[in-house]
Amino acid sequence: MQLLREGYHEKLFLFIDEQEGLVVRKQAKSERGSTLAMEITWLEELPPSLHRYFPRVIRSERANGNGGMPFYDMPYFGRDWVMLSELILAQTRDHKSVLSLIAQVLRVMFEGVFPTTYSEEACAYPETVVLLFERSIQSIARMPAFSSLVFSDTLLLNGEQQRNVFPLLEFIKSRNDIQDALRPAAIRKVHGDLYPENVLVYLPSLRWAVPRVMLIDPIAAIGLSRGDFAMDVAKFRSWLSAELLALRLGLFSIRQQHSPHPTFRFHLHIHDAHLRALSDGRLLHEFGHLLDTAAWARDVCDADPQWWQRVSLYESIYALSMVPFVPPSQSLGRFLVGVQHLNAFVRSVENAHTTNMNQSGTGRSAFPASYGQ
């Protein structure tokens, strides 16, 4: 059995099976904190109509309490398969072709996955989100590098005063309007880690009218398999905006200044040559336009007119949840991005609440379509 790759929580192994040929085993590194058992259940519950878009579980084993690590085996995707992220960054395909691949991924989610709903979980969902956020910032607070920063009430970021994470947590808990804003119109089956690096494209299918895509690694990022479809939009959007890649590649600069409050100048270098496929914002704009106009998105999006408002919330949660796991050179950048997005979400709710107090409800989203641009 050959080790292919090692991530934050799982390892991938390659081996030969007598019946299946080349097989990949995805195995948890430890039972504690692993979401692999949830991932196995998520895949096995998919209806037959979606099997061609997700890895087939050949065999699996959940935690057995005897020290064995959870794992599942799936077919090996060979050289004919390539990550969507590689196709985008290499700029070997024209813009129309790339956009059609993105649309195919979104259509699978909007027509196949998101329609599965769980009405019995709606009432508890805001509490689930708050708990997820609370666990993330408590983990950050235990990191020596953040022991003083995380407990300040405010910080200055690029000249703008921002509320820090613990005051924001208490503020969110204390405000009914923000609690209400956390609740989507429906609790849906979600991927949980949807972005171009978790999408494989079958290269021969690029000549077909409808390219074949394979969506892999659900749930891993923040451990939710049911929730808000806006979280999947948020992860995909953070990649297309170049924010996620700039953080991962270290393409940012931070200058800390002396002040009564923690003070930072923070800049993402999204115009770096490594990100030239994304830096003009064209794909990000078209991504937002698809969600605004595509017929396959209407049932889900139109039923939840405030969904864009929550995108910044999930961008914050994704960024903050990774702070303890990324290399130290990235952790402060992730933290500052998380603070920015969380403040943006709270401000948007406050502004919407003020508007609703002054005007009769219009039914319009607090974030217009241009937010996605």
C-alpha cells in the first residue's frame, strides 16, 4: 500500500485490488475530530441518479472502538482526470469552457443535492452555527501566538476599526435579529467543502456537450453535512476571488503597528502571476451571474432571498476554522480574513434591520446580485 497524500485529518493510500484494480483508500489519521464516518454516510445516502458525480464507496469501516481508523475505498481516478483548479490556473481552456465546467458542478448541487431537506433540524441550526464559530475561536485562543490578540475587544485593520471575535460572538448570541439571520429558509444536504480543488474533470469529456465532473471530499472542512447551501457558495467563491489561494500560497503582506489596539495593514497580492487566471475577477463575476440567472438555481435561491447575506458568515467560519491547522506563516492572515468577513456579516444584518425598521419589507436581499461580483 503506497501513501499518495497526507492532509490535515486524513491520509490517502493507493493499492491494487483483485476485483477493482487500482483503488484509493481514504483513512482518518485519528478517530478524534475525524469527519470520515460522516463522509461515508453522506456518500452512501446519495440516490442512484447522483452516483456518476461522486466517488463510489467500494468498502468502508467506521470507528470500531478497537483502535482501527475509519476508512473507505474508492476507485482510483487516473491520468484522464484532472482537478478543475488546475484547468483554471493553467489557462489551457478558454473562458467559456471553464465557465461551463463551473456551471456543471453547480447544477449537480442545485438540482441533485440541495433539494434534499431536513425540516426537523431548522430550529436548532443557528445554535449549531454559533457553536461551530465558538469552537473555532476557542481553538485559536489556545494558540500561544494569539493569546493576547484574540482577547482584545477591537482591532484596527487597514484603518478601519473591527470588533474582535469574542465580542462578536457575544454580540451574535445577544441579538435575536442576528440569530434569525443565521437561519436559512431550509436545512439542506450540502457538500461542505465545495471548491475547484475538490472537483475532478474527465479530460476526454471536454469534447462532449456536457462535460463529466466528479465531486470529491465532502464534509471535511467544517464538519457539516446538512445546513445552508450558502456555505458551499462561500467556499467556491473564496477560491474564485483568489482569497483562499493567496492565503495558502503566502501571497499576502501584514504589517503590525503600535497602537492602543492591535493594528494591522493587511494586503492580499491577488495580482501575483500565480493568480493571473483569477485576478481580473471575471470568473468571480460570472459565478455570481450564474447564481442570479440560471434556471437550475431558481428553486433554491428564490426560496431564500437573504442567502447572499450569509455568504460572508461562512467565509469567516472557513477562514477561522483553519487557523490552528495551517503553517504559522499563514495563521495570522487567515485570522484577519475571518475577522473581516465576520464583521461584514454582522454589519449587513444590522443595516438590513435598520432598513426594515424604516421601510416596509420589500422582499429584496440585503446583498444584491452585485455582491457576488
